Amino acid sequence: MVLIALVPLIVLAFASYRITRFFVLDDLSEGARGKLHLFLVKREQKEGRLKFFWTKMYQLTSCTFCAGFWVTAALYAIYAWNQSYSVGAHTINLFAITGLQALLHSWEGSDD
């Protein structure tokens, strides 16, 4: 099993943190995020089989820890595209980067 080196782990964690913050909290993306949330709330209010899906999509786009996992997964997939790690190593690497990204966010404090 080969685990990711320390420098790529830190770089990927910081990149994931910043991209997640941009999508979930920053003012620059507030207009698009507001329109998306309005769309999701309207879909959520409709009765139907997809109500649960729209609720979860809203939560995903408004939670830095939830969105951070998926941003990290995408970044790590790009980084590890041609690397031959075992599935276990990929899983551990993904959760290590996500954990560091979440730690960075928790140190930042509240933007509310």
C-alpha cells in the first residue's frame, strides 16, 4: 500500500479548502449560489419522489463539510488518475485530504 506524500497531501487539502469555500461561502459566487438554492427550494417544495434528492442537494451546496468531501474527491481523482495505488490506499488518501480540509475550515471560524 502506497500512501500519498506529505507535500501533495497538504497542497490538495489547501486547494480543496479554497475551492469549497469559493462555492459555499464566498461573495463572488453568492449570486449563482442564491439562484441555485432558490431552484432547489422550489423543487423541494413540490411533492414527489425526488423531494429527498432536492433536500440533499440543497444541504450539499450549503455545507462546507459535505461539499468539501466531494470537491476533495474530484481533486484527488484528477491527481491520482494514472497512479497505481490500491483501493485501500486511495480511500485512506481521500479521507486524509478531506480531514485536513475540514480541519482548515474549522480553524477559520464562522462566517455567519
